[in-house]
Amino acid sequence: MKFYAVILMFVIVATLPYSCNTKTAKIESTNNFFYKSKNSDSFNLVFDSVLNEYNILKTAFINWDTTAADKAATALQHLLIYVPYEQLKDDAAATKATSTSQNASDELQVLLSQYSINNKRRIFYTVSESIYSLIKTVDYDKAVIYHKKCPMAFNGDQEGWWFSESRTIDNPYYGKFHPKYKNAMLSCGSIEDSISNMH
């Protein structure tokens, strides 16, 4: 029985797409326990909640759980709108952040209207890019944010992006329960960029 299990695993690995790029960029985190954020504590408190809820949404896709994805998307949609962007010191950044946040919220509404997990994942990609842009706009500086890419997220040849505070590749486009690859593609992807405003 073990012999057949080994053969099956070999076949699965052998059929994985060869374009999966698992390189990791050499980006180092900055640890400074005395660092003072440029944004207010009240702003960071709500914005941290946005990032936490995004992580819950990403994890739902990793687990192939559309119910959890919809629940997280709804919570994230509301949190994005209630971030106090007016507290940002730069008025232009506050205006841009408000607009970007609204766009992400609208995209989440589209995600919620989809029934297929694959369609939800396509919208998750656009949501991820909007929120990554938002992180840059608000000059978030409480953690390093890693921007990651799966080169074959859709149809095996179309890329999809996501982000996290961890360097670990945790691909939400293939996840743990792919019909063909199971969890063999969970680590497929690469860190392409990062936001590090900690000094």
C-alpha cells in the first residue's frame, strides 16, 4: 500500500506546472521596538483590523471555504469604510485613501455576488491589489507587508497577486484542497515586492 502511495505522490508532483516560481526575494524586516508610527494609534487600530480581516479572507480561500470567504469579505467591506482616513496628515493621501478604500469595498461587493470559488478568487485578486495600494497610500508602518505573486493563478498561465505580513508563501489561488493538486501548490509563488516604512 505504501508503494502505491509513493507512486501516486510522484505522479502528482510530476504533473505540477513547471512555471511555478518559488523564489523568495531577499527582503529583510526591520525590528525596532522604539519605533513611533507616523499615524495615530486610533487610525492604526482600525487599519490593523482591515489587515487582519484580509488575512481571514485569504485563509478562507486557502481552505476552499466560500462561506468563510463571504463572511470575511462582508466584514472587510465594512471595516474599509470606517477607517478614519481624515486623520492622515496629508490631505491628498486622505482623499486618495478614501477613494481607493471605496473601490476595494465595491470590489468586495462583486466578490460576494459570485457563486463559484474560482470567480471569487478572480475578484480577490483585484481586492488584494486595491488594498495593497491603500497600504502604500496611508504610509502604513507597523509591519513589513510582502507582495506575492502566483504566476499561474488562473488557467495555468495568468498571474494572481496577494500580500501578507509573513514571508511564507501561502497561495490562496490553489490552497490546500485543489481538485487536482491537493495541497502540493500551496507554496507556489514568490515575493516580488514589499512595503517597509519602518525606520
